[in-house]
Amino acid sequence: MIGYFPSLYQDELLYSWFARYHEHTGNISPKRTLKDLFNSTRIVAVLDIPSNLNMVYGSLRHFNIPEVESLIKEHTLFKYYTFFQSNEKREKVFNYMKYGGKPGSSHLLLGINTSLINGWKYIRYCPICSMEDIMKYGEPYWRVTHQLPKSFYCIKHHQLLIDSKIEVRNKHRHQYLPANLNVDINQKIKNPYSTNTNQHLKVISLESNKLIELDSLDSALNMQEVYKYLLQINGYANYFGKINQEKLAEQFVRFYGDELLELLNLTVDKENPSCWLKAITRKHRKSFHPIQHILLLNFFEVSVEELKDIVGKKYNPFGEAPYYCLNPAADHYQERIIKQIIITNCTDTRNPVGTFKCTCGFIYSRRGPDLAIEDQFKIGRIKDFGFTWFQKLNRLINLEGKTYKEAAKELHCDIATVIKYAKQKLSDEVDDISINIKASITDLKEKEWIELINAHPTLTITSIRKLNPALYSWHYRNNKGFLDNNKPKSKTKLIINNRVNWDKRDEETLNQVIEVLEVLYRKEKPVFVNKNSVRKYIYNPSFIEKHLEKLPKTKEYLINNIETREGFQVRRLYWSCKKLHENGEVIKEWKVRRMAGFKKTMNNKIEMIIENVEMWGRLL
């Protein structure tokens, strides 16, 4: 049992804690320290995401140290790397760190090894923090917040962090190296960056620190939907989610500047279809580094701590329902009564157009988005005045004796509109009479049609139509639903054809199919080999199209030898890789996708294959 262990300082890395134990006890061999902590000498001294911490807790719990969960969340980079991840992935990484597993599993799962963002080469420190530690504790230590990738500043003292003498991935893989004797509290560093870059670096450092201070959001966090909403409200995407990538790239580079983006290794190439900025705003098919999320959120002026208020929000360019009815003839004029809205895109400006339909029959539209409260009371175009408006127009003109000008003023419209519709619309009484007359005529016409069908039960619809074409035409124009539901019952005839020798036909068709399949599969550029493509090349395609059930041998051979859509896509991927290899080109994802003709996102299985096509190049 270990008889001594130092106290754990605030914001101290577990790596630093273990290193101080090694120094305090005077262990000559690093493996002696590993044996004390992990009961194993094969453990690698990992700075950011260590593992097998449950073993360490078992060795040290008699010192009343924090629980394993606290050690992981407060003294490693776990919260930093998993803040934007799903609960499922967060739990997997936590279990790797607690119980151990395959070496490097956590880094691989989080995408750290393949990220565009490189970690620091050396362990970093703040000279002022180190000096304060020496004065308070008698020794300096490695802090968690100083090791965050691309975090250039100590947020406590607003000073640039400095590289120590210790490499993060040093050749002594099993040794924990302490801060004591490896930091220089008197070292000064000249700030080489521009004012704009420094301002952004300070914000990035501040936001990075928040990732380890805040609790992770729940599984409802969908960063793709968050970015869609932010792009829409900031004018970079339309209501349907189509992104103006060129505008986004230009504004993003202008906001941060080339110096900062090059410093972070996150330059933006708007011509590159695989540019990280395009990838992060589209469907997330891989993990993104926290720095990439911080940059994009900060571009939209959203802090990490404000993210919880955005999750789940949907872009609505016309605000939330209910909407105002703008029918001046209605009793509910300028009241929120319209519950639904239809949104389309303006063909000229690509801005959203909202169409509002009220129960009073009034339908209007306007181009959005609404930028002020006053916009909610604007009408771009009236699509239908509705029955309430026409009733009031009729009452004003015919019953109250208003002039056209007075009616126009009360209905909030142009006098020409009043004149136009006043002449077209009949009075309410005339409308009621017209409706009753039309109903009576319909009843007579329907009765006449039924009697015609019953009088000729053996005739088809075509023959009955010839008996009274005027009646048929009237129903077709005015009462088509009735006509469709009241037709003579069709007479089906059972036709038995024993003239075809289907066994012989099956053999002949099978031979043709075998030859066609060989030709299709030998084509230099792959084609989709399915039933339809085979049918195009045989002598009588109707055999496959209509009579395949009577050709059992042909059917069985087709089922076993044609390919699925997914199988064809895999074959086309392999052909694309082989073609690029033969042409001496480097096999890249975007090249393979273009040559294979995949212009849109494929299913998950195909996308996984596409993402690993570079490995195919090493196998060809």
C-alpha cells in the first residue's frame, strides 16, 4: 500500500499530480511509479486523456481523494473534447478512461488523431501562474487550462502561454515529468501577432476554458441543426436550408483574417468541396474539433454558454403563430387568429414568401423575413379577398348606399378595386338563389344519368356516353366525382391461352439473358445491371416485363445475377479508384466521388466506404 501521496491542486492535470508523486518519493525508475499507481509497468504517461483511472483510484482511495468521475471531469481534458459529442460517445470515452481498453481508443473515437487541429508539441505554462504557485505551494504544477489546443492565453493573467522544455509526446513514454525545474518564471515572450489576431486568440482561449467549466449539454444537442438555424437567421441560408457557401466563406475569412486561420491550420478554400467550413455546415459525417465549433459559433456572435438557449430552435422568418388577419372587413381585423402559414421561395430574390390564409377567406402574402414588428402588419399581395370582404362590399354599396370612394376608404383598398368587384359580385340573395338552382339542376342531371345506366345494364361507359353525349359532358365538367363513382360495372373475360410453349420460351430467354449479363458486366465503365437494363437488350422484352412468372429458370438466374443499387455503387467506387490509380492520380475522396458521379449524399454504408477510399489506393 502506498504510504504517501501529495494533495491534488485546483485545475491540476492528473499527469502533473502523478509527476509530483514521482519526484517527492524519489523513485529512481519511472516504472516503479507506474507499478504503484496502476499495478502495471506498461501504462503510457498520457497528458490529455489518460486511462485506467479506476485502478489509480483503488490504489489511492485511502487518502480520501476525489471520486473517479471528479478526477476525469476536473483534472483531464475529457470535458473539453466531449462537450460537442453525443451522450453515447461521451459515455464510451468516459468508460475507456475509467476502465482502460485498447491503447489510443479515446483519441481515435474523438477524432483527435485525424483532426486538422494539431495539439501542442510541448507542455505549456503561464510564468505568472507558476510564480504564484511557488509562493503558495512551494512548487509549480501543470494546469489543465494551459494545455487546451490552440488556447494561446492564460485567461487569469491575460498573458501568452509559454512552451516548457517537456515534449507532450517525449521519448520517455512511461515517465511523468514535473513542472519543477522545467519552467522559467522569468522568461519573457514577444507577442508576434496583429491586434485583430490577438483579440480573436483571447476570445478562443476564453471560450475553450468554458468547455471545461460548463456541464455538457444533453443528447438533444444537434450541432448540424444549430448551425442551420444560425445560418438562416444571419442570412447565409434560405428557409429550406440551402447555404450560400461562397458568401459564408468570404465573410468568415474577412472576420478572422488569414493570419489567424493559418495559425490554427484552418484556412478556408471556397473552391475545395471538402473544405472544413463547408463540411461543418452540412451533414456531420465525422467529428469536428472543439476549436472548429468555437470559431463558427463566435463568427455568429454566440458564446458556448449561450448554446443551450439555441438548441431546438427552428427558423421562422415570419415569427411564431398565430399570425395577424389583415382583412379590414372582418370583426377580428389585426388580431392573431391565423394558425398556419405556407412558406415558399421568391424566384427573384430567393427570400422566403409567406402566405397567410384566414378562416374568413382572406388570403394574403408578403416577402420576408420580418425584421421589425411593423412588418407583421404589411401585405405584399392579396390573393383572395374572401367571402367576408365581398359580403361587406355588397352591404356597403347595395344596402348602405355608400359611394365607391367611401367603400374603398372603409375597406382600406384602392377605389378601382371596389369598382371592379362591385360590378362582378351579385347580392347575397341572388347568390343564394343561384346556389339553390344549381343544386336542383345537379339532382336532375344525376337522376337522369342513373336511369340511363339502369336502362342499359350490358353497355359499357363508352356506349352509354354515345347515347347522351351532352349529359355525359355536363357531368364531366361540373360533377366529375359523381361520374367516377357511377359507372357501369366492367365485365372481365377469362382468356386462356394454351398456344405458347412456355418451357421452350423459358430456355430461349434464359440463353439471351446469360449473354446480355456477360456483356453488361464486361463494359469498361460500369452500368447498373438490373432487370430493366437486361430487358433492353433481349429479343422480346415483354417476356421479362409481363411474363417473368412463367419463366422460372430465367427468373431464378436474374435474381441471382443482377445487382442491387448499393452493390452497383460499390462496384462503381472500385472502378473509380482503379481508374485514378491507372492514371497516376492520388486517390482522394472528392476525386472518387466526382468520377463515380455521386453528386449527393449516399447512404451510411456507401459514405463509410467513400471516407476510406484512400486506403483502397494502397491496396491497388
